[in-house]
Amino acid sequence: MIARSAVPARARVHALSRRAWVSVVLLGLVGQLAWTVENMYLNVFVYDRITTDPTVIAVLVAASAVAATLATMLVGAW
């Protein structure tokens, strides 16, 4: 006879180690830094070369934030 555990299979999830958490946080911070630098350079380029309208820059930043959020959710769910 096979002994059954009192804890369901779904409840037996192992916690992430401290090293894994540090890696996740550091990678997240590096990603945010890269996104910020990219937006800074893109905003300066758009302002200097295309238009001085701040609405365009706001739309670019918002679209970039939405794309980054969706990509994060997609890759996180994968």
C-alpha cells in the first residue's frame, strides 16, 4: 500500500532561496535602469529632432511602460 501525505501536492511548493530572491531583485533593478536610460535618450532625440511638444514624449513614455509591463507579465507567466 502507498502512503499518502496529509499535505496536498499543490501545497508542497518549495520557497525560493535567498540567492534566488537577490538575483530576481537585482535583475529587476537592472531592467528598470536600462528602461530609464533608454527613455531618457529617446526623449532627448524626439525633443531635439522631431517635435518639442511634451505630449508626444508623454505618450512615448506611457507606450514604453505598457510594453514593458506586458512583456514582463508574458515572460513571467511563461
